[in-house]
Amino acid sequence: MLILTCPAQLQRLEGALRRSLPHSLPVYGAVMNMTRGNPGDFEAVVDAWPDFRAVLARRRGEAPVDDCYRNTHAVFYHDLGAYRALLETPGAVRWDTAFHIFGLQDGVVATAQAMAGAKGIELEVSQYYTYLHPDPATMPEPRLDPGIQVGSMSLAHADLLDATWVYGGNAWSRRYLAELVERFPSLCLLDGTGQPVCWTLQSPFGSGAHGYTLPAHRRRGLMQALTVLLARQTQARGFLVFGHTALGNLPMQRLQEQLGHQRLPGLCHFVLHNPSLGRPGP
């Protein structure tokens, strides 16, 4: 196992991951952030170098035991056996903490299931569609109602973000969302009083995250306009325009397809490894 810290190594890794798109998308987005100031404080872990067969993008340092939001790893592999061997390498992941591993390859779930029983860990698997836009320059011109202004989210909006996020409602989720708006680009639409009514964030993995419109402002085309604006901003920064959408979120699926996003084959797998779920009660 090696942790890549040299800028030249990370640039070389970015190029290798680019050649493996779209399966490498989440790790590729994380490495792009690493080579552009590393706002997420991430690192890349490989099984070997330069001929790696598996790579993890993970947060540097030690995350608190229960903070599965910040303790999230993206994975890409050329060889499933190498990926499993990397996970079993001491120091690659902390099995005594709650953490997520996600990726676009089916082996993410299969490997987790194979390893969970032996380690006494219970899993929670969530799956999403991944949408990628091939050319954001072709997206239609956004239209906004008079009185609607474009802005960005701030730390002052952390409570609002946490209250409207399906995975929110605790101290860890609020801290995670606050870090996103502090460290990564975000966009929102503001009403006449300057309050956000529609917003979307970006994740440390280069994807769109937590897009939401307040119920009273839906069916006005706000999320469509914001999606186009964020895509243009993302493209201008040199990143790919992609995101993960819940299987049951039909309105967002239709919106992305109307705007020209392409749904990738297969699913994106998020696997929560939670050792506390596998422990017997007192």
C-alpha cells in the first residue's frame, strides 16, 4: 500500500483515471480536487505504483468513530482481487469506525458482503443512478423569474441544509454540510428577501450534491435553471458534470434527461460499514 503525496504522482494518477472513465468518475473527481488545492483534505491510496490495480480516495487523518459522512471513501479498481487485498491491508481503512465506501463497480458491494461477516460488521447498501453530461455548452439558456437572484450558500445556511437533507438531522451531518459550503462551490437562487429557495452543492468527489427546492417554490423551473448554471460553473473549472440520483427520484431523473445528461449503465453503490450495528447489545 502506498499513499500518493507527490504532485507529479497525483497528476499521473489523474491521467490514468481519465483513461478509465466513466467507471473511475468518483475517484477521478476527488483526485482532480487534490491536484487543485485539495480543499477536501483528501489523499489517494494505491496498492502499487505506478502500475496500480486498485485506488481509494479518502480523507486524511482520523475521522471520529461515528462520523460516516466525512469518513467516506471512493474506490476504483482494475482487479477485484487487488481491491480486496488493499482493503485488508492494515491502515487502508479503519474497520472499528463507521465509514462509507462507494463506487460505480459491482465489486464494491460484493467485496463488502464477503468481508463483513468475518469482521462482525453490518452493512447498509444504497444505490443510485449516475448521470453525466457530455457537453454542458449545449444546455439551454436558463430562465429566471424577476426578483430571483443567483447566489451561493454559506455557513449561515447550515441549519437549513441539514433540515432539508434526507440524510441530515444530527451533528455529524450538519458539520459535513457546513464543510461542503465552506470548501467547495455551491449555487443557490434567492428570493426578494435574500433567502435561498433552491440550491445545489458540490461534493469532495466532484459530483453534484444535495440539490433541493423549498416546496412553496417548486414547479417554477428553478432547479432546471440552477442545474444549468452549476454545470457551466463546473465545466469552467475543468471538472466533469455528473451526479448521483436516487432510484425513486423520477422528477430529477426526467429533468437531467431533458437537459441532455446521460445515465450511465449500472448503478453507483454506497456501502455503509458500521461495526456498531454488528455488535450485540448490553
